[in-house]
Amino acid sequence: MREPRARRGTPPPSKTLEDLRPLLVGPEQHRIRQLEERLDKSMAEMVAGVLPEAVIESRKKGEALSWALEPLLASAIQERVRQDPGSFADAISPAMGPAIRRAVRCALRAMIQRFNEALAHGLSWQSVRWRVEARRTGRPFAEVVLLRSMVYRTEQLFLVHRGTGLVLEHLSADKIPYRDPDQVTAMLTAIDAFAHDAFRTDARLERFRVGDLTGWVEHGPSALLVSIVRGMAPPAYGLVLSETLERVHLTYGGELAGFRGDRAPFSSSRELLSRCLQQQRQPIPRRGRALRAVAALLVAVVAIPLAFWMRASREEQRRLDAWRGALQGEPGLLVTAAERRAGQLAFTGLRDPLAPDPRAVLERGGPVPPSVTLRFAPFYSLHPQIVQRRVARALEPPPGITLSLRGGVVVVSGVAPERWIERARWSAAVLPGVSGFDGEGLRTEESIDRARAAARSLEGMELLFRRGAARLSGDQAARIDEVAAAVARLNARALEAGMTAEIREIGYADSVGSEASNRALSQARAEHVAAELVARGVPADRLRASGEGLRRDVLPPSCAGGAARAKCLSGADERRARSVIFLVDLRAASKD
């Protein structure tokens, strides 16, 4: 079909900006998409590659990164410690353990030293005055002894920056009340500036005294070392301060010159400054040795009986724990309290009627004093051993019955009278701790007797054949129905008694003919009877046919030998010789 004439002459459409965009910016857009895809796929890898270098460059420019990360790290550590304090303790234990042991060792050494000094001065006339002073001032007696027996002691030590007057490090002796170091050094700086301005430019504050305290000020190029001493320190102490300050300048010269308010670099100077924390005490007078000997004798007089008493107490506690463990470990006994009453041991608890006597349990480990009191109230225990004893006593199983307890269920197996089984079922249901009765393994005596009677009834039956015949005929063919009914009755009685009956059919023949032919005939007669029984519904797996040949149990004693044996037989005996009889084997049914 042709297009309209007017449309043929229209000019082609003009190119727009959208048509030109792929040509102008297409390569750049492609590279941008590639960059976006790379960022989406490899952002973590790229950041991981440049992050270490960025951190190093940031550290070179200043501490801005540390300042920015400090709140995040602090909050993360606090949250981790709150959630799992055990792992945090494990992490810092290698560093904290030695420090804690060293601190404990120093504290114990100081405590023992103070105790020895207090003991040495505690038995003298001077100690009376010190006790009065302790009562008057409200101080502990040991502190008063320490102060009065001391020549001098450094209580506080300040390392001060010379230009700014700020405290770089502060140390104090044990049990010294805390004072603001900056406040103390501000006062010292002000006094030093006053002396410098009021007197002469080289004037320095070197010593000052406030009550019992003496201040030692050692000056250095960039720092001051101020020591607050109680008592009268020897001149050699000033040499110790001077040497320590010189070591500080040698070790921290750069930090002191460029100090801008950051005290962290000087935290490691504590070990260097600690040698200035010195003390000296008055020697204990020689006459104190006699007093110490008397005190030691008094302590021994008190300590020896106390040691014997503690040993007897520990032994008694050991016996108490052993007796309590023996009672608690016996099924049916429950100890609720074990305590001493007026010098006697008393055990209180609960006892099941089937549990042994508590005193007999204790005497298994040796004689028990009559002072041991046992008060046990009766209760029914649900311990499996006690429940099994309770079941055995309540049911009184006859010989041949086995009782066991499995998960609260009484499992009974064996042969018992029907009356006992019925009584056992309802008796077990009401026993405490028993949740069920399992008698799958039980067989009644009556059912076994009925099964045996049915077996005897079948064994009393005979099927008689005519001479030379392998099949039943006449009235004997009709009797096969009686035999089938007897077999069915036997199987039912055996199933009721939990037994199986295996029936053996034995075929016989008279003495006429050869022994081989007679054996074959007897086998055929037995198989014929088996086939007839199977046809009447008797299971084939319960039947076993066999031929025995001549039936010797019908021969009279006079026919024991000789070829004319058949002439010795009466008519009835001769007929019985051509028969099939039944033997029954009763067995307990297999659990499979």
C-alpha cells in the first residue's frame, strides 16, 4: 500500500540534544558507571588499603585523629567491660597481678613495722602519755606512736614547672590527707615571686616552716622540686633532692623546654622521684627487749590454748561434715539442718520408713558419741532405690518373679498366679513414686497349666491306617477334624500362656515288608496327616512330620525277636502299629 502523497514530501526530523548526548558524554558516563561498580564491589578493600597510610599522615599533622577517636574508644571499652568483665580482667591480669602483689607486699611490710613499733612502745610509761594524747586529739594510738617515734618523714613531694607554676607530678606518703597540689604550688610560686621582687633578683625561697612541717625547695633551670617534711631532716636530704632534680632535667629536658600544659610525659617520673620519699625513726631503746619478751610470753600463753581450741574446732567441723555427707548419701534420708546446741551436735531431717537407722549409718565410720542428737521425721522418699524396696515389700512377689523399676514404671517378668498378678496391678498403681505397671513379661501359672493339658490331650490322640495304606479312610478320616480342633485349642492356650507349641507327627508301620518300605510308608502317613491339618487351618510352621518305621512300644516282651513278630501281636496292637501319633514341645515365646 502506498503512503499518502503529502507524507512523501516531508523533510527528515532534526537531531535533538538527547540524540547527541551519547556522542558527547558517552565515554565519561561509561567511566562513571565503572567507578560506581568498583566502589560497590571493592569499597571495603580500597578503604582497608589506604586506611593505615591515612592514619600515619594524620599522626604527622597532629593529634586531631586521637582527639576524634578518644570518645568512641572510651565508650567501646566501657561497654565491653560492662558486657564481659571477665575477659577484660583476663586481658589486664598479666600487668595488674605483679603490681597488686607488690602493693600488698609493701602494705604488709609497713603494717608489720608499725605493729612492732607500737608493741615496743606499748609497755612503757611513755606509752601512757601517748595514749592520753591519742584520746585527747582523737588520733589512733598507732599514729601517735608513729609520729612521736619518728625523726623525720617526707609526706609530700611536688615537681613544679618553673615557667608556668603547674604541678608536673605529685607524690605523697601513706595515709596523708589529700591536698590540691596546684593550690599548694600556687602559694609557693607566689611567695617565691614576692621574694624575688621585694628583695633581689637572685632571691629564692629555699626553706619554709608551717607548724611541724618544713618545706624544702630545690631550684632547677626548668623545674622546682618541693618536699614537705615532718620533723628535722638532715642536711644530706637536700643533696638527695638536688641529685633527683638534676636527673629529672637530664631525662625530661626536651619535655620541660617544650611544655605546653600536657603533663602525660612526666607520669613516668614517679619512680625517679620516689627516692625522695624518705623517713627515719628513733631507735627502740634496749630496755624494750625485756618488755617485748614479756609481751611475747603473754601472747604465747594466749595463743597456745587458742591454737588447741581452733584445732579441736576444725576437727569437730570435719566430723560434722563427714557425718552430714554420710547421711545425705544414704537413699531415703534427708538432712535439713546440722548445728551445735549447748555443746552437742544435732541433726534434723526426714527419714523414709524403708531407709536404715541414721545412727547406724553414722556408726559405719566408727563410734558415735551419745551426745549426737538425731531427729528425723517420717516421709515418703522418691529415690529409685527406696521406691524399688517399697514395691518389693508391697507386692511380695512369689518365687520366679523378677521386679525392676525403670523411669518410675514397675517392670515384672516371670510366672505367677493370676490372682497375684491382678493384685500387683492395682497395688502398684497406688504406691508413691510409681507411675505405671509393665507386665508384658508375665505368664500366669493357670494359662501354662491349660496349655500343658491341651498338649497332653493332643498327645493322647492316634490316627490308625489300614495295612499298606498311606491315607486315612473311614472313621479315621473323620477324626482328623478332632485332631485339628485339638491343635487349634493347643495353639490358643499356648498363645495365652506366652508360649509356642511345636507339634511333631510320627508315622509308624507294622512289621510286614522290608524296613526301608516300612520307613517310607510311615513317612508318607505322617506327611498325609500334616497336609490334612494344614488344609484345616493349622499353621504349617508349627508342624513337623517324620516316619519311624516299626512301632516298637506296642510289641509285647515275648515278641522281642524273631521273624514271626507279627504273629505275636494281638489285633489291637497290630492296628496301633499302623498309626500316626503326636508329640508336643511347649516353649516360651521369643520376644522377637
